[in-house]
Amino acid sequence: MIAVVDYNMGNLRSVYNAFEKIGSKVDIVQDHTKLQAYDKIILPGVGAFGDAMASLESTGMKEAVQAFAQSGKPLLGICLGMQLLFESSCEFGTTQGLGLIEGEVVAFDKTRFSSKLKVPHMGWNEIFIQQDSPLLKGLQKEVYLYFVHSFHVVCDDAVTIGKTKYGYEFASVVQKENVFGFQPHPEKSHDNGLKILKNFVEL
């Protein structure tokens, strides 16, 4: 069974509906004491990093998600949920994250853009696959997914599974052992996104 973590920050219904489309059942879980009973969890999220961490802490989910990741069972972070997997974010000062993957979350640096681009980065863009990952099984080396974000992660190439270019290259798909993260929204990315979610179910 798969749990979608409900910590009052995220588009839970679209994630739930995407899994229904591929014929898989997920539970939306608010009670942190129930997470360990699941085989896999998804950490979604939309909004500010600091607010998200405060919500995870106040609901007891922070320690529960960390313990789940340490158990070796698969965990998937989506969009803000991916960013929360890292050590810190510079949004509104420095905020500590879950610390499951080494790296930090930074704002897009417009001074590095060679042309005038809008932030947030919103719409369809390519993922350039850098390494094999079970979540990317069956996808082409360059695949379009749907993005909405103003911040991105900076991390080591060893955990960078996919990169995307928006003004400059940034890590858009990450994996460290059983912990996976997608900056784009698979649940909003039609067939390619549904394939990724199906791959997660089949882990």
C-alpha cells in the first residue's frame, strides 16, 4: 500500500486521481503514527519551504517521514516535496529540511539567464536523463514533464538522475538509494508522468 502524506501543503487530490488512472489505490494519511504500516510513501507539496517544514513538525510528520526513509522503503517527493528532502532552503532566510539528501534549495539566479525568462518556471520542459533509475524505466532519454517552481535544488551529480535547462541547468530528478525526488509534477504530466508513477508502484 502507498500513503500520500497529508501535512496541509499540497495538491493531494491530483496525486490521488493520477494513481486511480493507473489502477492503483493510495491512502491520504494525516496520522504520522500510521506511516510505517505502508510499503511506500509520497511527499507532495505546493507553497513555501518554511511553511511546509513548520507543518511537518507540527503534525509529527517530520520524524515519521525521516524514520520511513531510514527503514529502506521507497519514498517519493514531488515538487516542494522533493525540495524538502534536502538539508536546507534559502527561501526567507535559511530553513532546515528533512536532511535525507545532501544539498540545498536556492532561488533561480536570473543573472545567469542569457535571455529574459519568467520566474516561476511554469509549463512543459525537458528532463535530460543522466543516470538509470527504476522510476525512469521505459522513458526516452529526453522526456517532457510539467513544472511549476521558483526554487531548485543544488546537489551532487551522484544523486542527480535528471537535469533540466531553464536559463541554466539544474537538477530536476534525484535519487539517493530508496529516496526519490521529482521537481516536476508527474501527476500533471500525462502519459510520461503516469509511467513514472506506475514505475513507483512496481518498485
